[in-house]
Amino acid sequence: MTQESKYTNQLIHQTSPYLLQHAHNPVDWYPWCQDALDRARAENKPILLSIGYSACHWCHVMAHESFEDPDTASVMNELFINIKVDREERPDLDKIYQTAHSLLAQRPGGWPLTMFLTPDDRIPFFGGTYFPREPRHGLPAFTDLMQRIVAFLHEHEDEIRQQNTSLQHALQQISATAPAADTLDPLPLDSARQQLEQQFDPRHGGFGEAPKFPHPTSIDRLLRHWAGSLATGRADEQALHMAVFTLQKMAHGGMYDQLGGGFCRYSVDDRWMIPHFEKMLYDNGPLLSLYSEVWAATGEPLFRRVCEETAAWVIREMQSPEGGYYSSLDADSEGEEGRFYVWTPEQVRELVGASDYDLFARRYGLDQKANFEGKWHLSVHHTREQLAAKFSLDLPELNRRIDRGRDLLFRERARRVHPGRDEKIVTSWNGLMIRGMAVAGRHLDEPACIESASRALDFIRASLWRDGRLLATSKDGHAHLPAYLDDYVYLIDGILELLQARWRDGELSFAVELAEVVLDHFQDEAGGFFFTADDHESLIQRPRSLADDSTPSGNGIAARVLGRLGHLLGESRYLEAATRTLKSAWSAISHSPYGHTSLLVALEEYLYPPQTVVIRGIPAAVSNWQALASQPYAPRRMSFAIPADTGKLPGLLAERKPQGEAIAYVCSGLQCAPPVENIGGLKDALRETDARLV
């Protein structure tokens, strides 16, 4: 009898690929639901809460070792009510219980997250991450741990209740709003710049030691700092170097897929060579934006190639036929991490041929020692220019041979068993990728990127916008779960970027509708925004996140997009909400500037209001105007080319009327220059307002 026919649990009715992976475990799993919580209370059984996601390698390991094992499952079923959560569907639960773990264990958590909750109040009294089936690495066997936990709960219930009270108080303090600052100043911008330099690795790029994460918001902070310094006449070339050098090293490393494009989650070493092989949409959206902007800033061909290859990968492998973007690719295939990506020299020699093998091996490290479990994962060891000199080839010929070899390996790799794909469509992550595609399309003049972003936005509006509210996730035509702050503000950010790449009627009004929901349902009266809406399910904490983590801070993005909408539309409520957010977050920003780089962007644009360019006219006449305003790297500029026949526009835009073939309105904050009626006048107006940006 197969496992699937022998066991079926409550997860069978879910749509999350991660939960469905566990639907035939012998564990009596529930999703997070009222039935499970009621049963725990009625039977007075503690809750075993397991949080993970489908691309997580160690989640798979614990599943194979413990959750698929009937003996382990028997202990779990006897002692606990077992709840399995996909952290990508329920980031609210993940935020709460990761924070609780850090308070209990005094160290960061991770995935799989394994928490034990008292049955009546859902407060954790013990937790950890991965636990092995047998004792090893200083960790107890999972079954022994569970039995000891239940015994301790019964023997020390009063002590645990006291601990729970203290923990809940600590959670409430964490989400409480600090006293608001009276004034805001630029000191954190300079402090973050210095802190990032202190963390910078001058040999390999990035910040800190292994494992190394890309931290796109930190690199963006350095680029923006450099751009701001240009206007002062004191260009901060070191800030530019740290950003560019890091992006070069990442692009040449094994964390970047040298054959198929796109970035893996992080590097396990400090040289960016060996990744944790999962590919996440939420990493690649911000990185696509960042590489597009550094291409615009430097013109370096490497950065354009990375953008083109990453966008092609997203369109090819991560965009659904309906338009939404899928969530992730697994680290594993055929039960092995990285198997899809690695090679032997013999395989490569057979594919590229003996005449090109030495060149290809020198380029990608096949002439070095094996770097991943006896095989080779490709990374760049010599630049194309170095190889052209070494092999006495002109650069076009070398490029032809290198690219031919890459294409041959890519086609052969496509015949392998692919890593699993989580085809869940998450609204917030789609917002990040819509922004990435829009920025790439604008800076690289790539219509395919703009079309891809437009299709994703159309999908969200059609499938995840219901009765004036967003839903958080969709799969196989089933959309559900109330959306979070990040869903709303990332999507507004994506819409504002997409409108700068091409104008479509109705999308700005949609962004305004989203902003109104944010103000009505997520706003903290003391300033800033909660992660969950005011009508969300009641949980043990209402999270309020300020710092960036693997994704940008929702409060930081909220403050920035509300500030930008406020300037664009002349809407003071948005500007005031952005200012209150910064003032309420000032204590956290001042304490750790480089940990709050998304909020620093909003602070920068509060102190030095963004430049807004609105071009009205017939499309044929305004295309060159729009390219002039939108394609250079100008991080504190918004530019919109709005056709003359566009209908009613919201707010201040209603006053930006078309005249003749084209006219441009250029403002710095709420101060506007006289309208200009020729492209030379636009150049002059941009220069004049650029000078007032700092």
C-alpha cells in the first residue's frame, strides 16, 4: 500500500504546494484554522506549530526524517495538536512566532520553525528550528524532545504561565510605537553610509561574513548616497565602488545562475561561489531593479546582461500563463540539493568540444578543484577581456565561443529533472517583480519587460482585488487570505514604476484606492502602519515591522510611496502619513540606520523632495521627452508621459493639461517650474530642479 493511499490528513484541502507536500504524512496535520485551535483547547493538548515553505531544503530534510516516519508521527499525534503553516501564505504568523523564538531562545530563528504552544492562549513556551530524528549536532532526537516538553509542561505549568505572561508583554512592547520625534534630520543617511562601509568586504564585496545575502536595500542606499553626492560637487566614489563591486562579484559568482539567469537565495561562502540553490521571486524582483539602475548609472555591459538574462528567466520559468508570477524554485531535485545545476568536466567537454573546453573551463572554474560535493558549480573565474588576451582572441570571437558553450549547456540542462516550482502567486512578491520588470523595461528600453509587468498587474486586479480589498495569494484559480501591509504598498510601488515605463488609464486610480485602504485599515494612530489590517484575525501580537529583512520594510515602502503619491497628486493626507511614519520610527532609525534602509529612502525624499516630471501630448511627440527624463539613473525623479486624450486624472494631475504636440511640467516637491514646450526647455528644467534636490 502506498503512503498516499494509507495516510491523508487535513492539509489535503489546501492549495499551498508546501502544505500539500505534507497532506499524506502520517502526522495528523491541520492548517492554521479555528477547528485546530478549538480542538487543542477542548482536549487540553499543546500545539506543535511547524512553519516552513516549499523551497526550503531543511524543511524537506525534517519532513523526510520525522514527518514521514510513522513512529515519530505517532508520538506527535498522541501528544500534540499539529499545525503546519506555509510562511509565504501566512507571514503574519511567521513574523509573530519567529519573534517569539528569538525572545525565548535568545538567537535568530529560521525554517523550519518548530514551536510548542499552550493550548488555550497559543503562546509559545519552547521552540527551535530543525530537530533531527536521531540525536546529532548537539541536538536531541525529535521524539525525545517532544516527550520531555510535554512532561515539563505538566510538571511546571505555573512557571510556564508566568513565562507566557512575560513573553506576551514583550511581544506587545516590540510592536508598540515609540514616542514620535519632533524633527527629522539627515544624520542617519550619513551614519548608514559609514556603517555599511564598516561592514563591507573589500575582497569579495557584500557585507559581513558567510553566509552572504544580497541585501539589495543596502546596495540601493549606497547608490542613492553616491547620486546625492554628485549634486553637491563632492562625489562619493567609495559609495559607488562598494555598490558596483558587490554587484559585479555577485554576478560572477555561483549565486547567479550563469546559464539560465536569476539569483539563488544566498551564498554559503564569502566569495558568492556556492549558493543555497533555491530561487525566490522576492529576491529577484529587487535585484532586477538594482542591476537595471546600476546599468543606467555606469553603462557597464555586465549589468545589462544580468538584467536581460534574469528577466528572460522570470518570463520563461516564473510567469504563469494567466500573468501572475510564481513564488519559487526548490533547492532540490531528485532528492539532492543543487543536482540540477552542477556538472563534471567530462560532461562539459563532451558538450562544448575539445577545441573550446580549455577556454570554457578557464572561464567557469572547471580547471579548479570540485566545489560542490565532488562536482562543479559554475562561477566566473576570469573576465572575458582576460581570456581574450590569454587565448589571443578578439573579443567578439571569444564572446561567440563562450556564449555558444553556455547555450549548449543550458539546452542539455533543460533535459534534466527540474527543481520543484511553487506555483502559488503571492501578491506582495508580485509587486516586487512588477517593479523590477518596470524599472528594467524603462532603463533598458525593453518592451518585453514592460509587457510582462503589465500582465502580472492585470492578473492581480482581475483575481486578487475583491470588493475593494486585496487578497494575499492565489493558486489554481483559488484566491484567499486577507492581504497584508506589504501586499498593498509593494503593489503601489510597482504601479508607480510601471506608469513611468508606460501610461495606462485607470492604474493610477487603482494605486490611490490601494493607498486609501492602507490609511483606513493599517494605520497606527501614533504613526506608521501595522502589518495586519484592523479587521484581521485576532492573534497574540499585531506585528509592526520597521527594519528590512529578506524583503524591504513595509513601513519604509509605505512612507516612500505615500510621499510620492502625495507630491504627484498634491494630496496632503499622504504626505502627512509618510511624515508620521518617519517620526514614529525615528528611534529605531537612529539606533540602527543601516538596518532601516527602506525607511531611509523615505527620509531622504522627505528632506529632499522628489522631482516630478509630467509630460502631456501625443505619443509620437513625447517618446523622446520621456526617454530623456526616465532612462538616466535619477533615483529621486518620477516621470510620467500621459497621452493627451487621457480622461479624468486624479488630484493635481487634473491641472497638467496638454497643449500642442507636447508640454512638460517639472516640479521639485510642490514647487513647480513654468511649463516647457520643447525638449531643450525640458533639459534645462531638469538641470535646474536637479540642483535643488540636495
